[in-house]
Amino acid sequence: MSSSEAARRWHKADDYVRQAYRKTPWKFPKGSIRKFGKQLVVTKRGMEVVTGMTEDEAATEQHKFDNGNHRIAQ
């Protein structure tokens, strides 16, 4: 999937994948991210490893934030 689609599906900032790849490329498993021209393409597995959560977990994690700005105490 494209880096922007991956960021959206994991509820991250639009440039999350690009920033993560620029700062810590070694965190992505071999073959999980590839650049086509200026476009970054990342696998589901790559996102799971870098973020430390599955897509479903990321959706659940998003609900722990109040209006997307503040973490709700648990």
C-alpha cells in the first residue's frame, strides 16, 4: 500500500512512514518497504513491525484518545 494509505490505516500522521523510513530505515523488515520514484510502498507486515501493532490494534488504540489530541487516562 502507499505510505499515505498505510499512515491513514494505522491512524498516523500523513508523513509517518516517510519520516520513520528516513530516520530509522533498519526497523523495516527486509523487503517490506520500497521506493518507486518518489512514492514509498510499504507492506502490512512492515507497518506492524514499525508501529508495534496490527491494523486492528491501531484502530482500537485510536479510541483511547479524546478528540485525537489527548490520551484518556485508564
